[in-house]
Amino acid sequence: MKKIFALLIATVMCLSLFTACKDKKKEEKVAATAPEKVNVEYNKDVVLKVDDIEITQAYYNFIYSITYEQMAQYQQSFGEDWLNMEIEEGTGKTVADYIEETTKLQVEQLAASTILAGQYGIKSDKDVKKAVEEQKKMVVENYGGEEGYADFLKSSSTTDEAIDQYLETYEILNRLFEKISQEGEKGYVADAEIEKAFLEDYKDKLRVQHVLISTMADEQTGAPGKSDEEALKLAKEVIAKLDKGEEMDTLISDYNEDPGMSAGQYYTFGTGEMVEEFEKASRELKVGEYTKEPVKSDYGYHIIKKYAIDTTIPEFEDYKLMRKQEKTTEVIQEESEKLTFKWNDKIVKEAVKKLKAEKQKAK
């Protein structure tokens, strides 16, 4: 459980989830207030102490709010009471419990990471502060300027100071990852080991491009799709052009009606991740081959071309980064288990109660 949560904020949620929060926020504007003056009362109370690190309520609130919004994206489809649903059947643990547990673990590991970075001599310096300034500008611009950014702070029950602290931690973590993943360090993983693991994990996956000639109605306008006869004719036209040597990317640009694929893109997927007809046809192809007959599904007609999965594809670089982060996360988790975290449970309990009420009210 801890490994799944470890450093989720630091490695995934920085500017991308600032954007997600922006997309979800209400249109109403708060009274024009300088960002540095929003929610300043949350900077006073310390919710966690570990060694010489102190975490304020403002920082906790930020991590909680981002975690809440992330869960909301996946859970709100289950109904208005999604927050009180069981996260694991039969355990009695609700989504709300999960959010609170995850928030505390993330805060602890961010603090532990800062302590470990200090042991490696990695601390805030002029380069870190410069990077934070640049990131901060991006955040403010992302919200349309200071007023929008102040709105974000208010809706997240956090402060400008807490955001600065988070961005600084994020920059220090980048340097920590680089340090402890070097050869000879605790977090090092040999490239050969990662390559072997990648090829094993991806051995049953497929990598393809396709052209879709759609027979479905337009989701936005409701306009009817192509007739079966028209779609089949165009699909065969695509195959005829492939037979003559035309490039798949060119035909994707000219014919494809799948919004999820454009020239230069691929689908890499495993069992059960695509409609049955699409997966079956893909598996029957050899690398470099394409379907000689259009493949029909509920979406229309597909022309599929299969490609090799090896360590030259972009997915491998993502996989390599993930494996390196997993290893460095293990190191940080080991450090975390050596520490004593002193939580002010009373403040946390009151903060969570208020945060949940505000989130529910803002729906």
C-alpha cells in the first residue's frame, strides 16, 4: 500500500494537477485579494513535526485538496455519496478514509525526502530558488494571473507560502532522484535489469497503428455516421493504398476518424484493453503486417498495422523512469520508517472536517 502512494505528489501531481484543479474550479470570482494574503491563518498551525521539519496546515490542506480532486475524477460517476463508499469491499474503509490516509502518507514521505536530501547535501540554493520562481510563474499564468491564482488558493484552503514550499520540495526531490539513482548509490538500477523487466512485462502486449472509418454518430452534434457500405468502401481504399506502398502515417492523416490517434502515434495495449475484434485482428498479425481486410467493430471499420515492441519505443523510456522512481521511492520509504512523525491529530481532524464540508459545498 505504501509503495503505491509513495511520492505520488512529487512525481505526478505538480503542474499537471494544478491544471486539473483549474479546469474544475467554479467560474465565480473571489474578491480581489493578493495571493500572499489568502488563507494566511493556515500558515500558523503546525500539523506535523519530524526532526527539524515542520509542516503547516496550509501545506497539509494543499496535499489533501489535490488528492481529493484526483479521487473525485474517478469516483463521482458512482453518485453523490461517492465519498462514503467503501474503497475496498468488506473493509469498512471509505473513499474519504482513503483520501485522508493517502494525504498523511504523502506528507510524511515528502518530509522524509527532504531529510534524506539533506543527508546527501542537497538543500535549497540559488538554483533551486530560481527553478521555483520559474515554476511559480507558470502556475500563476496557468490560472490567468494573480486573481485566478488567489481563487485557486482559496478553493484549495491553502496559501501562497505553502505552494512555494511544495515547489521547493519538488525541485529538491528532482536532485535527490538524480543522486541516489546513480551507480553505486542505494537507488541504482542497471539498465540491463530494466530492459529485461520491460521485455518480460510487455511480452504479451501489442503495439499498433490503425485507421478507423467510423460508422458512429457524432457525439457532439448527433449527426449520423457513415453508412456501412460507404465506410467499407473507404476502408478498402486505405488497404489498396497500403498495398501500393503508401505510409500508414499519411493514411492516418488523410482518413482516420479515431480522435485518439494521429500520425506518429501508436496504441500499446494488453489483453482486454481494446474491443475484441480489434485485439483479435492485432494478435493475428505479424510485426510489419497490416490487415488485408477491414476489421469491423461497433465503431466502424479498422485497418490495423502491427509494430515491434522493443527498447527503442518511447514506452521504454517511460518504463525506465518508472522503475528508477520505484527504486528511489523504496530508499525514501526505508528512510521514512526510521523517523518519528509527530502529528497534531486535533488540528488534522478539524482540518479534514472543514475541507470535506467545503468540497461538498462547492460541488
